[in-house]
Amino acid sequence: MPTLTLADHEAGSDGAKQGVAPEQERSGAVLVVDSEISMQRFLQQALSPHFARVEVVGSPAQAQAAARRAGFDFVVTAIRFREGPTGVDLARQLRDRGGVDVHVIFITGRGDVYAEIDGLRDVAADVLRKPFHTEHLLALIRRAKEHRRSARESDLLQRQREMQRAVANIIGETEQIREILDTIQRIAPMPSTVLIKGETGTGKELVARALHELSGRDGSYVPVNCGAISADLIEGELFGHLKGAFTGAHQARNGLFRHADGGTLFLDEIGEMPLALQAKLLRVLEEKSYRPVGGNQEIAVNVRVIAATNRDLAAEVRAGRFRQDLYYRINVVDVRLPPLRERKNDIPALTRYFLHNLSAELGLTPPDVDAGDLHQLIGYDWPGNIRELRNVIERALLLGKSPSCCLGDAGVRSKCPAAVSGDDSDGDPVAGEAPGPHSLETMQRQHILNALVAAGGNKTAAARNLGVSRKTIERKLKEWSDTASLSSAH
């Protein structure tokens, strides 16, 4: 095997002394694999100023052992060795054990090596022909580092776009929503089971869909409402059945677990699942396999299960209506969605979102929502949560009325509440409004609510326009909400 001449070594050594990276800029790890001691020393001298860690070994077998001990960003290796595997074999082994991100630089004195590495298309690799100067080697490394940095930035931007798209329908600026979005981003790529808790209408399926879209799983997202399927049919729906398994089973049918293979199965309202089926579900989660109804053969399945409930499952366990072992198995990570009455500061943004989307969907002009109307929406208790708010906005669009005219169980009020204006109208008074046509509190409230409407519900922008802090606006909104609740109670 050809070696570098003395002049080449000296030229390489001089090059190694030029452009030495400062200690704090040295990063990454490189593995040098060469059986020649002189080449080992030369490469170590050339690479040490540019990497935080340089490890030198003399054979592919030693390289494999080193790779098992620690990770490497680069491998600089000869192609031919006195005995044993070649450098190309080493690269293939690294690829097969998951080291695809390792960039390999082959050093050779032969001219016909490209055919040998042609099968390594999924391994980043360069070829450096002898004789070479240090700068040639460092140029390849700089180019590979820049390519890797660009790829990582591209992956990060793609991840951010995926995150924005996945959570586009989860609207809110409150701390609770920000924490939920952070949790979604953290746990989405994991295979662990997730339990989503929350009242009806809080958006549990939106969270489940976001978890699937950000999971990177190739399979489908398959939702099923456990409360909407009878106890007699739900087992066949989940696990499928063989032909003749029961009366009417004229042909075999795949279940929802099969359809979700490689993807996500969303079990909504899991608290409604019959106890007998809970035991079978637990077995699937533990064994990663199931049996169709009427079958004896186990079918392996790769499904991430996300469950949701509006019940207190811990209380259901104590009452004997839900299996304790299944509860602990699905409650690996839980996400609690707050009811709308606990996040009323998000109502302006939700209102704007529904008005924009539903008006476009229905082809209707959205009504004006003034400060008084917005205050009515914030003061309402929303027993149906976000789903009720959406229905109110849709009803208002269809009837050409303001949303506050469509609150409550009656659907449409005979009289719309007056906007916060300070005059004595015959309409319903604003709950909690201070007495007097021009009270300071009323004027202050109208001014803040008008600023919120002008800012599209963005409290930070409204506070900046008013010259106050965001906390001041949040405190005032909470005071008016509490006052409205007390007024309705009396």
C-alpha cells in the first residue's frame, strides 16, 4: 500500500499548523483507522486541532469496538488492510448498525476504488487519493460539516413547519395551552401511550391528531369512539374477525388495530369500554399482538395507542368500572385539557379563528364583534366548552346576528344584550356592570375591551397600545369574569 513521502508529511504538518481552531471551537469526534503507524500519527496531528476527540486504531475490528464505546461524526479510514475486512466493509457495518450519519473519508493510493464504494449510496463518503496535503483533508471535512449543518437547519425548519401545521387548530395564548403545546412536541415522537383528559368539547381529538402528525409514524391515524359502538360489536371493530366467527360473519374482516398498524389508534372515551374488552386491550398493549374474533393465531401489530376520556378514571377504578392495571398502562403520559371557563383569556382568539374559518366555509360575511359582545362571550360559562363556542359562532353567521345573541340553551335570544356603551337600554344588562351611565369602571372596561378587539385578541399587543402591562389586562379580565360569575350566582 503506497505511503506518503517525507515531503508530503512535512507539507501536511505545515498545513496542520495553519488555521488551528480555538479550543472552544473544536467540536465533534473523529475515528482514524489505518494500519500504518506513520499515517496514524500524521492524521492525528492534522485532525487534533479541529476536533474535540480524535481516536486512532489500526484495524476495522478495533474501529467497531471503538464505535460501540462511543459515537463518532467522522471516520477517516484506509480501504485496504493487511488482513480482515476492508474499509468499505467497515462503512457498511457502521451503516447497518445505525451509524448512517457518520461521514466516511476513504484514503487510498489506488485509482479504481469508486466501483468498490458504489454500493454505499446511503452512507456519506468521500475519497482522498494519496499523496495529499492536510488542507485537502480539512477541506473535505469543512464541506461535510457545512452540509451537515445545512441539513440539520433544514430538518429543524421542516420540524417547525410540521409543528405549526399539526397544532394550527389548537388556538390559545394562555399558559395552559403553551404547556400543552410543549408537551405535544416533546412526547409526539415517542411510542409511549398517552392519556388525554378533559371535558367534552375541549379538543381532545385535536391533540391526538397533532401527536400522530408529529410522531413520524408512517401508518394511518385511526380514531374510534368507544362510547358510540355497542358492547357486542366493539371487539370485532377493534380486532376484526374471521369468516364464520359468528352469525352473519360471511367474510373475514380486518379490525381497526390492523388498519392502524404502523400508525396511531385513538381510543376516544375509553372509559366507556366494557370491562371484558379492557382485559383484551391490556394484553395487546403488553404483547404487541392480538387475535381476531374466532381466530387462534396471534397477529403482531405496531400501533401507538392514544386514549381520551371525560371521566375521572381513578374514580372509575375505585368504583370497579375500570381495570386498575389498564389505567396504569395507558396513563404513561397524561395531557389535561382545561375547560374553556378556565382559559377565558383565549376566547377572543378562538372567536376570531372560528369567525374567519366558518365564514369562509359557509360563504358568509362575518358579523362585527364589538367590545360589549366580546365581553358577553368572556362572561359566559361555556358548559359545552370550545365545541359550544364554535356552534355559537356558526349559529350567529347563519342567522346574521352577533355571537352574544346566540348564547345559552335557548339557541337564539329574543333580545340581544346591549353592547357596553354606558346608556340605559332595554336590553339585558352586562353582568357585573358598575352602576351609572358613565362609571369609571365601565369606561375603563370598554377601553380595554376595544383595545383587545383592535388587536385581534392579542393581549400583548393590546397592552402595548394601551401603555400598560399584559398582566394588568389579564388581571382586569379575571376581575370582570369573577364579577360576572358572582352576579349570575345572585
